[in-house]
Amino acid sequence: MALSHDPLWPRGGDWPAPDGPADAVLLGVPTWRTSLSPTGAHATPAAIREALRRYSPTVMGPPVQDLDALLRIADAGDVTEPDGDDGIARTVDRVRALAETARLVIALGGDNSLTYAVARGAGASGLITIDAHFDLRDGVSNGSPVRRLVEDAPERERIDPRRIVQIGIADFANSAAYAARAADWGIRVITIDEVRRRGIDDVVAEAVEIAGAGEDPRVHLDIDVDACDRAATPGCPASVPGGFAAWELRALVRAIAADPRVVSADLAEVDATADAEDGRTVRLAALGVLELLAALAARG
């Protein structure tokens, strides 16, 4: 369906290629080849960009803010074939170059395996995940990026597990063995039930202090959209009934990314080819991009 045109109602997206310093840069990282479940996640970066045009870059506040007027936003296109050792190297190098001139790098996945390369490229010393799953599996897959950042990355790029916070871990979506691994390593695990008991603001305050501790802290935020309820995210192969509501995910993203220690983020685990006819999963991912930008603007 063609979108209407109104010069007084600007649309999101269509940002230019990087040309000098920027506040935020988008980068497509369409990983999919090592997914544990069949996925068309490589189609998602393009789908998110298209969905962004359904929204305006305007935050109602108060005060009302035009993100395009407040921020220099660029789109660096996609990493070609980001899977495998060569693809990981390309992704790390591309993110590293973008992070040198941008306050926030936003990676559009792709399955969750992109987190391994994007966090490394951004030079992350801490990690916050919004995810129903630990992602601590052995091997190389979309179920292993957190473990790989602790064990497999070059030594100078490894993340101390005591600087990892996992928000939204769900019942019946994990194993006791990986729960024990997280506990043994000192990862701070905040289940979805704990988030709802304590409230978003309290959880976020703890998370950013843990992940952002130490000298020169640089935090990566992994937004696994399958942390949401399956009714909101049918395009996420591993989403389950009872996950976060869409508004909870959006509120968590904006609150976490408002902290200046967050230098990079990724949106993962959306299969645009499996979405509902109304595109609700991809549209939520696009809103995740806008929430990240709103958070960046709020930093001042």
C-alpha cells in the first residue's frame, strides 16, 4: 500500500550514508546461516528500513522533539555475508570504524549471532541483553553469542561475565545447565517476573551500573525481540506466550539507551519472512530503532 505524503508529517528512515561524525549510525548485519531454527532473518534489515517509513521521527514529550532536527543520523547499509569467520571479521571492522565517529551504532539483525561481532567492534566492556534466553550454548550459533564474548573473542575483546546483565530470562525457555553456567560466571540474571515485580526503572538502574562499571565503560545493548509475547512477535521463531508486552520492550530500550555508557545496540531474532500479515514484529523492531534514537536525544 502506498504511503500518503504530507510535507508537515515527515517520515522516519531514508537517512543518508555516513559523511563525517554522526550521533547515530544504522548498519544492517543480516546474519542467519548458523541459526538453530530455520529463519529468513537475512531479509529483516531491509524490512525494518521499510517499516521505519510508517512512523515519524517525532517524540511527543513534553516537550515535542523532532529527532531528525536534534540528531545527525546516518545509514551505512549492510555488511555483506556477515556469517562465518570472514563475515565476522568484516562486521567487527565495519562497526569499529563507525564507532570511532558515532555516539551510537545501531545494528539491524539478523539472528542473535550478530551480537558477538557487533559488541566486539564497538569495543564493549559490558553487555546488557533483553532476551528470554541465556545464549550461553556451546558451539557457534544464534544461541551462543554471550558465551562467545566471554570465551571465544580475542583476549583484549572479551567481556568480563561480571559485567553482563540479562533481562527477561523466561521460564521454560532455558535449561538448568545454562542457568548454572550463568551463575558460576557471575552473570546478573533478571527474570521477566523480577522485572514485573520491581519495575523497569529499578531494573534498568541496576543493569547499567553493573554493565557500565570500571574504567572507560562501553556497554552494548542486545535487544532480542523474541523476549516479547508471541502475540506481539509472531515473526520471532523462539518467542513464547507470556513474554514482554511491546510497550515493556520499548520502555526498557529507551531507559537503558539513555545512559551515555551505551555505545552500541542490536535488534535481533526477527524473521521478516515469517511475520504476520500486518507486519507487527518488524514494525516493533522499527520502533525499537526510534526508541534508541529518542534515548540518544534525551542524553543531550
